[in-house]
Amino acid sequence: MSKRDELIGKYAGTIRGKIGEEPDMDLLRKVTIGCGPSIYNSDSETVAASQPGEMETLKNNFLIKKLGLSDGPKLDEGIDTVMDKYGRSERSKYRAVVYYLLTKHFGKESVYG
């Protein structure tokens, strides 16, 4: 099993255990691949939800540029919803899981079609 496949399995387990949902494995795989090499670096594999700069980067680089959403209060509300779902107290929020949840939340699965 490749390192990426191991990570996808770990992310799927996180979605099942922390979120309580059965992941769409095809979408999770595509989102994980879309994260590129960041998933292999311990610093960039997670999202620091408590840092406003990180949330702004997530909004601009992922939601607006990647998913093609328009800036506005709905983006912040969506991020808050996903962070609440993941668990605010959870220190290690895997980037691929956050991106997966945001993609599902905004109904933008077609971006990874």
C-alpha cells in the first residue's frame, strides 16, 4: 500500500470516527490528490483553525480559487460549520478532511468530477 493510500485510509477513519459519516471514497481520494505534497509534511498536512491567517488562506486559495465560490459571509459561515462538525477542540484537523467537508458542504463535488 502506498503512503497516499495509507493517508486516505486515515482520513476516511477520521470522517467515520469524528464526523460520524460514511465518506465518499472517490471524492476523498480526488480531494487528497488535489492537496498535492502538502499531505506528506507534518506542518502543512493539518489546518490551524485557531489562526485567522490560516482561515483566510483556506478561504482565498481553496474556496474561491479552487472551488470557484464568490467571496462573502456564506464562506465564513461554511468554514465555521465545517470546523464545528470536525470539532473545535480537535487540534489536528487534516487538510484533506477539511477540504473534503468544505467541498461537500458547498455542493462542489463537480470540481473534482
